[in-house]
Amino acid sequence: MLDGKRKSGAYNTPEHRQKALEIAEESVILLKNEDHTLPLKKEELKKVLLVGRNAEEIHSNNGGSAEIKALYEITPLMGLKTHLGGNVQVDYIEGYKKDPKKEEGGTNWQETSLENGGGSVKQQQEDEALKEKRAAMRKAAVEKAKEYETVIYIGGLDHDHDSEGNDRPDMKLPYEQDELIKELLEVKPDMPVVLIGGTPVEMGEWVDQAKAVVWGWYAGMEGGNAMAEVLLGEINPSGKLPETFYKTLSDCSAHCIGEFPGTDKVRYAEGIYVGYRYNDKFHIEPQFCFGHGLSYTTFEYSNLALDRTNRAITLCVKNTGDVEGSEIVQVYVHRENEPDIIKELAGFEKVSLKPGEEKQITVNVEIENGFTCRFFVGSSSRDIRLMD
């Protein structure tokens, strides 16, 4: 690139594909898992139904500056079929319909949405017809789900919503997915809900009803294999949320103070009180907090020690479950000179442990001289296990 001479290089090599898979595997986040709903017991599966467009949606070739020209992309549907093999019947039903205007490259979806009060009379009629179509698709998906022992919902967002040039008007799932999920959970209460997207969504209409919720980002060309491995327990999820998932849009500081989206000027009046800092200061309960992410095993923290000279925290982490897993240990700090900041992330370290194994780990942290600091160590910003 720098000397003007084009290098031949290589792409899509086995090593590249393996690294893409490893990154995708580590990105999957287990948000909720009541009654050990996940992982699915592979040996017991006979008929599996996937509901939702993201089961077979290709994401890597869209998204503006995030767009890439992947030579292939494994979808969750392809991944599950691959990992389950020929003795398990894996079927798919769409469940909801996207905005046809956007699919055809027409008018911006925000400008035509009936929910936003936009569009002509003709457009409103088309939107009403689309609602009727989606209602019929929901009914068909629910009736089909009754025929299967195992149903997995795979929906979420897409690059009609996560893209450059558009702002989402809210945090709701598009395409009336909330209604579809609720209706499916009524007939299949053990159905895992898998959401794929690049930004948080509201889940309040159904999250208490769902026993298992999994979050997957736009995970690239091996994302479907990684998701299948997590759902089937071939790997143990270890991802953590790098942002707060709010219950509602108004819980976000930028929207609460009324500045966003603004007009000619936007004032960041919230200052540093964004994300978990804002939630902590004003006692706002998130849907899922910063740093949250469950595992198929459990971890025990002990023996916390602070080394101020070397600016490091040491502690022991033990895998107290039955399967191998990895934990991201998070260290938060409260500084005496910043009393309004309850805590902020100071460092983190990932550790992999076999069942029963215990390791001592070290997390390097910034410790300012002259100020009293208190440290909190935990599995998330709201799951604090040890304090110094």
C-alpha cells in the first residue's frame, strides 16, 4: 500500500476461516438461561423448526462502511443443519415480512412507515395490507410450531435498520416481531429467542416470558456455525455486553434529556453520565447491564489483593461447574475525587478454566496517586463479587 506496489497476498484461506470462526464464537452472548433451557440436548433432537428471517439472512454484504465482500456466509440455518447432520430434520419458516419498499430499493423506510404517520393514502393502504400479511405469516408460523418438539426463534435487526444514513426512530424490534415472539412463546414456552443485530433493542414485551435469550452480532462469514455451536453446547458462550441494553428508549440519557436527535445543534448535556454510569447514578434498572453475559458453567471469585506499587489487582477464579468455560473478570473503580461516579471500568481479563480448575489472574489498573480508590470485581457492572 505504501510503496505503490500491489502485493498479491491471500484471502479466504483455511487459517482465515478458522480465525473468523473463533472470533464469532467468542462474540455470542447468553443473556438469559432459566431452567438450563440451553444448551439443547443434541442427542434428543428429532425435528427442529427455525422461525425468523435472520435464520437465513445474509448480513456481511451490507451496512455501509461495515460492508465487506465475503466469499460466503454461513447462516444459523446452514450452521444448525451442518452440526446436526442427517438424523435431525431442520425446517425453516420466515415468520415475518420485511418492508417491500426497502427490499426494492425504494423510499426510505422511515419516511413511509405507517407507525410514524408518514406517507400518502396509498402508502397507508399498502402498510395496512402489509400488516395483514404479517398477521397471516404469524398465524402460519405459530400453527407450524405446534408440530415440532423444538422451536428456535432467530430474528432481530438487519441492515435496513443498522446502516449509515438512517437513524432508527425507536428501539423496538421491526416487522412486528414482538407479537410473533409472544404468540410463539404461548405455544412453545421453552423456545430460545436468538436475536442478531448491531444495536440494542427493547425486549420488555416478552423477555420475562422467554426462558432463554441469546444475542449474536453481525458475526461474519462463520457466524452461523458459531451460533449453532453455542445452541448445541459444542462451545460454551463467553461474550459480554459492551454496552447497556436499556428497557426503553427513554432510559437512555441522550433521549431522557431531550437532546437527541436535535436540529441544528445537539448538546451533550449528560456529560460523562452515559451507559452504566447514567444507570448507576440515577438508579435506572437496565434490561441487561454493561458487561453482562452468562455461561453454561459457574465461576467463583476469591482472594482479592491490590498491589498499588505495580498497579495491579490479583484474584483467584475457579470453575465450579461441569463444563469448560471462559470468564471475563471485570474490575471497576470508585475514586474519592469523583463521588458522583459510582464506578467505572478500570480493567478486565479473560480466563479459561476446565471443570474444577482454579487460576490466579492479574488485572492491570490505573491507580492515581493522592486519591483514595475503591475497587469492585465482578462478572458484570451489576454482578460484583469482590470489593477492596
